[in-house]
Amino acid sequence: MVKVLHAADLHLDSAFVGCSEAEARARRAGQRKLLETIVELANEAKVDLLLLAGDVLDGRHAYFETAEVLSESLAKCRAHVFLACGNHDPFDAASPYRNVRFSENVHLFCSPTVESVELPELGCVIHGAGFSSSVCEIPLLAGFSAPNDGRVHLLVLHGECTEGASENNPIRKRDLEQSGVHYAALGHIHKGTSVQYVGKTAYAYPGCPEGRGFDECGEKGVLVGYVATDRVEMKFLPLGGQLYEEKTLQLHESDSIRERLSSLLPECAKNLHLRVVIEGESDPIDCAALEAEFSHRVGSLVLKDRTRQHRSPWEGEFEQSLKGAFLRRLHKAYETAEPEAQAILLRAAILGVSAMEDREGAL
Ligand SMILES: [Mn+2]
């Protein structure tokens, strides 16, 4: 039985396009810190293996600091480290890995053919392959099969689980099954999965270890656990890094948006990036002012006003337009109509204007 920490898709040195330069720099520093956290966790949990399943770097433009952190923190790791290159960090001529001084405990799977490293003291074998360019249409695992020899067999691989074509190393179920490995530590999919099985092979994606945007919502982390020849127990461990969430705030007639927002937001959660979609009916909302007022309570706050506006049904009746003429006639009739007819005229005005403005009409 071997103890394993499985992480992937750190995307160190991401550009953080939407951020200011200072924010982007801080976020990149935070990513490096997260790598250190992962190594600390591996040491605390006394794992035998740290498996990094690709896209550890976001691209070819790695910073000097990142090369240093990779070299120094992985050297501090008391486990054997196996890193399989992915589509974002392929081992090509320009790979930043060529400038990293990796310590002896680190092994890079950087060739597109499956390579096997035996660790006799642990009774296990680690298999892996890596991208040598950013596109890999050939299934790297095809034809590979580990021997059934009583040792624990693990695989570290970056790719997309699919039965169809993919530019990102299509990993097919039949290839996973035939591989005969007990655990396939995969990378590429940023939304983590639970451990799944095909035949006797268990496989999982840990997802990215922290969010970078609203396309990576929810709690992120790594997988830690045990792999034996007859069972696999991997558990998700959240890392408490940057967290992106989207919430919907449904406004009701008498609600104060400030009060509702205030009770929705945590008092202080600097790693939380929140997008709040406001729905319901309301007067126009000054999103920028509310964001400025409440953003100190979170890492960042984005408000989206999707409310329908309160407005007079006769708004626009003096316009020189079809809408204006329509509203003037209805309003005139409305003033002398019985209450029952008034209600119908009001609905006609709302629905008519909605149709003319090509939006949904509230009944
Ligand atoms: Mn990838």
C-alpha cells in the first residue's frame, strides 16, 4: 500500500488578464505559495508519492521566481515527486522546465511514450508519459499494459477522458482498463471528480487547486489517500485558496438591496470572489456604488443587475413614435374606464411596450 497526494493543473504564472498588474503579481505569488502548501501537506501526511498530473505551469512564460519555488519546494518534499507534462507545460525546446534544477526526488514524465519508474522499497511502479508539444492527438496510453506482478502500479498522465478525438491526449476507457494500473492520477479537467473505475483501474481528476475565475467556481483542492493492489481510497482535501462563487439574489418588492446584499456577504473572506446576479423587480440599481461599498468584505465583488425595472406603464407616451401614439391612446381610454377595463388597459400597455421593445412582458 502506498500513500499518495495527487494534484494537477496548478497553472503557475497565469496571466490573470482581468486583474491590474499589481493584483496579477499578487495572484501569481499566491499560486507559488499554493505549491509550497501542497508540499507541506505531502510532508505532514507523510505520503510516499506526490503526483503532479500536468499543467503545473500555465505556459512558456514562467517567471524566475517560479523556477526557484519549483526547484526549492519540491526538493523539500520528502516524497518521490512525479510530474507529467501537459498541454500547457509540454516539454519542448522552449520549456521552462529546462531551466529548473530539479532535485533527485523529482522525476519528469516528458516523453510521449509511457515510461516506468520502479520504486522497490515501496513495492510500486510509477508509469507516465508527457506532452512534448501543446497538441497531442494520439492517445498516449494506447497499447500500454502494466504487468500483474503483485506490485502497486500507478499512472500519472495529462489528458482528456473521451471516446472521441481530442487535441489533448484522448484517454479512452479501454486504454485505462488495459493499462492494468491500480490508480491513474489524471490532470486536465479543472472540475475535480470522485474516483471512478473502469475494470480494476481507478482514476480521478483532482481539479485545479484553486479557482482563477468564474469558470472555475467552487471549492478546489487535491486528492490524498492510499493505493493498494486491491483497493483505492482517495479523499478530496480542500486547500482554502482562491474561491469563486456565483449567487443569485432574488429581490422582492419591499426589499432593500443594501440590506439583502449585506446579509448575503460574509463579514470578511479575502479569498472569496463573488458574482451576485440580482433578479426580481427593482428601481435601477447602482451596481458600481454597491460594489465599492461592499468589496472590502470579500476578495472581489461583481454585481449583475438582471432585475426588471419599476416604471410607469405610461413612460414614453409623449414620444413621437408608434409606442408614444399607442400609449397616448391607451392612457386616454384608461382615465375614463371602469376599474375592470383599467386593469385590461394597463396589461395591454405593459405587454404592448414589451413587444415593441422586444423583451419579455411581465404579467
Ligand atoms: Mn490541460
